Amino acid sequence: MTKLIYCVLLCHFIAAFSALGMPLFLPMVLPTLGAHIDANWAGALFILPTFCTALAARFWGQFADKYGRRRSLLRAQLGLAAGFALCGLADNLAMFVFGLIIQGTFGGTMAASNSYLSSQIKDAKTLGASLNKTQLSARLALIIAPIGLGWSLSETSPLSAYLWLSVLPLIAMAITLTLPADTTARPNAQGQEKGRRQDNKSASLRSLYWVFVAQFCFAFAMVITFPYFSPFVQQFGVTNQAWVGFLYALPHGVYLVFTGKAQSFSEWLNHHHKLSTLLLGFGLLSLGTLMHLIPYQEVLIMARILFGLGMVCCYQGLHQALADQIDRQQSGKIFSRFDAMSKWGGVAAGLSASFISSLGWLEVLFLLSSLVSACTAIALLIHSKFGHRHVKHSIISN
């Protein structure tokens, strides 16, 4: 089982390296296509694959549950390869945009990887830890890919880099083909039993809606601070771009260091309250983003560390909540919706950041992130009280 988990994580890292690395260099790509478009359009192309992934998530989730999670993972890897190949072969803006649409619509390796893991891992604790590791592989790719690609783009054109990177998802496909296929549920011939099973599935999905909403709020609060971080810290006199890059990457580095050690801490924290890890995560995010407004570099470093610890706790809490409550027969649908909420949160955050920054209110980005995090923590507290009473009432009724 350990070998299978790390094979899936390797495949996810390989795919994420391509998907997360190149968007940073879009401003370098567009002039090579003869495209004379302003920065706002470059920002729109930046979120286009994410938008398409969110739109297609529901369909691919149903596809995974019906035809198999490994098959869906292979589909996502092939879609990513095809999208990158089209971008690399593009000689005009329209073809390049089409490649981005294919990449987003037929990609989605995060949801597909998590869904496949859930079909193979039956223990909730092990599954929760594995879901944290898929995020770890994404964060690792987010740190390594810009550095590696930044170095390689000095030797080759951006479009050629797209073409070379399309090979990486194909390598991931080859590894995935060696993994065991999962079994899909066979349809029941009895209509009454089938209807009962469908009702149970709907109830199971509804019980996770609070996790989906928390995921949306988490993605929004996290991503809204990303696009204009550099000009924001430059207001404090930070002009060294290497130092700006270090500060930007610091929360992801904190995630890499602490996520493997957070499992036992989370178990101890959740002993008295099931949502303690998640509440602590949103609290740390709220405090960390608020501390960004204090104009001292020492405080800024502390704020970035707190932001990273908030990410650790939020991911830990969200993934464990999914692992504890997930219905394995519809894991494709659940993980697709979970990933889609993350994508929708990112899209909403990107659009909000563009609008707010156009007014020159960069501080508002961090205030809004802090406010959303705090409101989410309060909403989760209210939900936990209401949910506990609802469960208690159901037990008494029965």
C-alpha cells in the first residue's frame, strides 16, 4: 500500500510540475504569439484553466464513479499532456487559448489522484494523511517548478518549454498504468433497493456541504493575497526580488516542513472538539494576514510563518473531515466537487484581487482575507453546535 501511495504522489508531482510552473511565465509567452494584450487579459488567461477545471469537475466526478478512478486519473494526465502540446505547437493566440481550455477541461489531476487513493485506502486515518501528502506534492511543485523553469527558459523559448513539459504527464500515465485498477459499483437490479441507495448517497453528499463551503472560503482567503504580494511588500521598502520571492514562498516551505508532523498534533487537538484543527487553521490565517499590515519586515516574516501554519491546519482539518465521512462509492463525485470549490474560490479571489488592486487598495486584499477567515471560523463553530444537536435529536427520534 505504501508503494502505491508514493507512486500516485510521484505521478501527481510530475503533473503538477507542468501545471503549476508555466502560468507564472505567461507574460513571456504572449509576445511570442504576436499578442498585444494588456496585463488584465494576461490575468484572465492565468485563471482560464482553473475556471475550465471547475466547470468540468461535476462531469468528471460522475465519470470516475461510473467507469473507474484509475481510468479517470489516466484521462486527467492525458488531458494535461494534450493541452500542453497544443500550447507548445501554437503559432497564434487563438490556438494557445484553445490549449489552455483543453488543459483545464480535461485535466484535474488533484481530484483524480485523491479519488483513486480513496478507492484503494480503506482506513480513514491513512486516507487523511495521504490527502495531505497530495497537497505536499503540489506545494513542492509550486516551489521547484518556477525555479527550474526560470532557469530552463533562459536556454529555450517559452512555447518550446510547453512542448517539452507535455512529456511529463505522459510519464505519469505510464506509471499509473502499472497501478491496480479500482472496482466500480455494479447497478442493482431491484428498483426499490436502487432508490434507497441513491437516497443514502444524496444524504452522504449533503453531509459534506459544509466541507465544500469551508474549502471555498479557505481557497479564497489564501489565493486573494497571492497575485499582488510583490507590489504590496515593495510598499514597505522591500526591493530585492530574491527576498520578495523568499517571502512569497515561505508559507509553502512551512507547509512542507510541518505537514508530515501535523497528524499526531491534529489527533490530540481534535480529542475534545472534532473541528479544532480547522478552527485553529482559520484563526491562524486570519491573524497572519492581518499582521501583514504592520510595516516591519520582522513582523512580515512572522506573518508569513503564521500563514503557512494556518495552511497546514486547514488542509489537515479539511482532509480528515473528508476521510471520516466519505462514501467510497461516490468518491469521484465528492473529490471533484471538493477540488471544484477550491478552483471556484481561486477564480473568485483572482477576480476580486484584480478589481481591488485597480483601485490601488492593496491593503484591502489582506483585510478581506482576514475577514473571510474569521467569518468562516465563526460559521464552523455555529455549524458544529447545530450539527451536534441535530444528530442528538435524530438519535432520540429513532
